[in-house]
Amino acid sequence: MARLELLGLSKRYGDHYAVKSVNLEVSDGEFVVLLGPSGCGKTTTLRMVAGFVEPSGGSARIGGVDITYLRPWRRNTGMVFQSYALFPHMSVAENVAFGLEMRRLARPEIAARAKEALRLVRLEAYAERLPRQLSGGQQQRVALARALAIRPDVLLLDEPLSNLDAKLREEVRIEIRELQRQLGLTTIMVTHDQEEALTVADRLVVMADGEIRQIGSQRDLYERPADRFVAGFVGRSTFLDGRVTAPGEFESAGGLRLKCHIDGALGPAALALRPERLTLNAAGGLDNRLPGRVEFVSYLGAVLELHVRLSPADRVIVQLPNRGEAAGPALGDTVEVGWPRDAGLVFAGQANAGATEERT
Amino acid sequence: MHAVAADRQAVSLARRARPDIATRIGHLALRAAAALSLGFILLPLVLVIWLAFFRQEIPSFPPEGYSLRWFGAVVENKSFVGGFLLSLQVGIAATLIGLALAVPASLAIGRRRFAGRGAVNTLLLMPLVVPGVVLGTSIYVFQIEAEIATGWPILGSTAALVAAHALIVIPWAVRLVTASLAGFDPAVEEAAKNLGANPWTTFRRVTLPAIRPGIVAGALFGFVMSFGNLEMSLFLVGAGRTTLPIAILQYLEWKIDPTVAAASVMQIALIGAAMLVTDRYVKIAQVV
């Protein structure tokens, strides 16, 4: 268990940067999640820490020791793969003992530590089985035990839950998190699933196009996204394109004059609105109140989702909590959408950035 | 409403249990076709085996009686026994050499991305495509030139024969080893390295066990192909030395008694036994 530092770590293929100057410190016992869409460089970053990808620049340190160019088998990292990657011809116990054998420990100690690792993932009873005789969730727990048995300095999780079905995913996720806490393991997990990321992480790193866009807690990312990409990737946002015409004044492409947060710079900008921060037909005290027509209604159980057209060029998504009232607004109804000025985030000059945002 | 749903379910269950006439005819036709093809393949084999037990010298139907004397004749025939021993030696040596070349080649083709990878793969499979006579002639010409150039006794030597036979083994070994490698997740090798295994240990403890069925099957098929090879060997054997297939051919030039059939039966039995024994340890069916 140790602190991990990435200093300007980069990977270039030809003139394309898969990872561009990543700076990240993971403290001892911290659980950091690298989050981003596929191709954002998060897996390459993880594989550089494991030693499977040789960096083109920068350095990596574990516990203060430079490991940038160390061969994978000389590092003490424990990796869990998306495909489990168990040794198919070895029993569960042999799989877990493999890393200990490589460390040339005495037989009794190998047996004891393998057993202990299997106990941690509650699979002692399956020690003699072959991997193919286990379910996907059990296989991934064996892979976790195998990585834990060597007492790694850093635990690396490469989309460990993607191959599991939804129910199992939640179980294994909780299990990983509890073990990580209990053992105080420095951990990096890579995922593209934001819900997964939000539930386990101490800290999140959002990546896109090989670069870190933002590092922060769940609340940081959601309440204060650093850019338009993060605002669209973590949680949902509706983006209205337009420009900041005066301090605290935003004019949308469709000509709506809206009050926004005061510190947006003048010029082209996008206004991001969280669907749950908007209200319908509220009593008063809101900075923005606009009439609109309901274009789309979707009943999602906990919330009712509406798409409301405010102008020919502007449409917002509104989520209303289900409070057990009778039917809400229907398709085609005219409603009044309102929100306080602080609910809107202004991103200057970023009219068309971002990959997963909702467009109006 | 529930009753209706239950009824519907019952109907669909009944349908599943008893397939309609067309489906049943289809199944029957499929079985008939399979039986016909199998019979077509097995017929010559059955005839040869039957013939080996005929008592009379000139094969004719129906047999006058049955006897084991032809098997005795095989064992007493010096050129059959000598041919068998040479074929065995050459086959084993060629298989070992072929594997030593094919396994690393397969690992490179299956695991690495390099320029000309497809071309190398095709090249390694070429000996399978080139007719044996052409291969034999060209290797013969090459060996003459090599002997002239170096002054070494290459032509007709066992070593030269083994080298040529290794060429027959390689395509089979490459094909079967790359096939077993294709179904093997590269992440498993990474996991081994991550746990502290260096590349050699990773190969020995993880990769090798995974591709073992491919290697064993490749060795077996390569050996069988080498053992039964006639066309190429015809050009390459030294004076007075013959492999088993050549011995059989030479014998057939003078006689057509069932000795040849008996020799074939022994060969079939040997190879069949080798396959059965191998299959006990490695499931060949997984890769072939």
C-alpha cells in the first residue's frame, strides 16, 4: 500500500496522443476512479501504471520509487481485468496462489495467504473448482482475491464490472469497495459508467481525448463542472447555446434573455441547466420564468421527465419528482418553466465541445 | 383472461414437444446424408481391412477363406520393416523440428502485430498448397545445387529427408497452434505478468498449457502427414533406402497379394491407437 504519483505521464502513437500529460496523485488508501467515454485514455493510463504500456513521456512513482520503465512483473501492482483473465487450467486456489509462488514464498505461507484471500471474497468453499465451473461474479471475485493475495502496493481495476449483469454488478461493486476500505488499499478503477464511479470513489478523475478534464469529489463534479464536457458527462444537462451580453445576462440562440451567474465572461457561451433544478409553474421568487410547450413526456417512476420548447431554437429537459400527485402536465400543454440564476452554469466560448451532451 | 393465457401456453408447449412433419422429414434427411457421407469415407477403409484377411493370393470376391498369413509376410519383409523404421525416424525427427519452428511462429502470428504478418502466415501454410511432386522436384534440385556449392553429402541423406519432411509438418502445426491461440484471452498472459511472472515463466505456466491441445494435435497430424508421404520422398530417398510408402509402392509393382493391405491395416491401427491415446490426455476435438 503506497501513494501513487503520475507526473506528466503521456502516451503518443504517431502524432496522436492517447494520453496527454496526466498529473495525478493518489494518496495511501485512496480510491480514485478514472471516468470517461471509450477512447479517452483512461485504460491506457491504467496500463501504464501496470507496465503494459510504455509511456512516451513523464513518470510514475509508487511509494516514492520511480517505476516508469519497470517491467510489469517487477512492479507490485494487483490488476483485475474486465475479462477476469483467470488461468483456465488452474483451480481457484492455484490461481490465487500464483502470484505468491512467483514471490518464492514458503509453501505453508502460500497456502495460508491464498486461503485468507479466498476467505475475504467468501469463496473458501470453491478452492478446488476450475474457473469455468464458477459464475461470472464468482470468477471476478477470484480475480480480486488473486490480486489481493500478493498485497499489492496499488490495486488496479480495469472495468471490473462491465461483464456482469446489473444486479451482480452492484454486489461485486460493494464488495470491492468494502475490501478496499478494510485493507486500506490504494486503488485506481477505470470505468465508463458514471453511476458506478460515483458510488465507489473517494475522488473522481474525468478524462476526455487523453486529457484530464477535472479531478474532484462527486459533489465538485456535479455542482461545479470545470467545462461543458464534464457538465454533460457527469449527470445530465441541457445546453442552451448563445452569448453573454452583459454581466449576469445570457441571450440564447433563440433570442431568450435569461439571467445567469454573474461571473460569466462576455461573448459566445453555453448555458447548462440540470433537469432537476428547473421547476414548472412555481409560485414565485425565480429569476427566470419562461412559457413553453411540452413536447415530450416520459414517466420514469421516481421522476417525470418533460421536454419543453421555450423558443424555436431552445428546448430544455425538466425532471419533476414524483410526489404522488395526480397526472402531471401532458403533451402539448403550455407551462411556465422557472429557475434561479445560480442554477445555470455558463461555459464561455464552448459552443460545440463535448461528446455526450443533450442538444436542443 | 388467465385461462386464455394458460391455454395458449399449453398449445405452444405441445407444439414444441411434437415437431411437425416437415421438421421430422428434415431431420431424417440430414441423418441420411450424414450416414451416406460417412459410408463414402469408410468404404475404402473397410475394403482394405477386409482384404488383409483374405486367404488367397489374388484378391477376388468372394474370398475363398480367411487367414492371418499376410501379416506374417509383412513382418518378414525386409523392405517393409526397414521402410517402417525409416519412416518412423524421419516422422518423429521432422515433427520435433517442425514444432520447434511452428510454435514460435504461431505465437508471433497470433500475438503480435507486425508488417507482413499475413504474408508470413500464408507462407507457412504454402507447403500444404504446393503439389507434392512439385515440392519434391524443387527440393531435389535445390539439394543438388546445395551439394555442389558446399561439397557436403546432402543428396539422399536422412538429414535432408528430415528437413524436407519438416516442411510438411509446419503448416499443420502452425494452423492448429494458431487456432488454439485464437481462443485464448491475451489478458490472461498479462495477468500472469502482473502477478510477477517473467515472459518465460508466463509462457511455461500459462501460455503453453493453454495451447497444448493445439501443439499435440499439430504434432500428431504433422507426423501422420510425414509418415504417409510418398510423392516428395520419392525424389529424396537415397539409393537402397526406402520409407514405408515407397516400399509399399515398390512391392505393388510386382505383386498385388494382400500383404500390402495387411501393411496398411497395421499402419491404420498404429495411427488410430496414437490418436486414441493422445485424446485421453488432450482433447484434440477442441482444436481440430
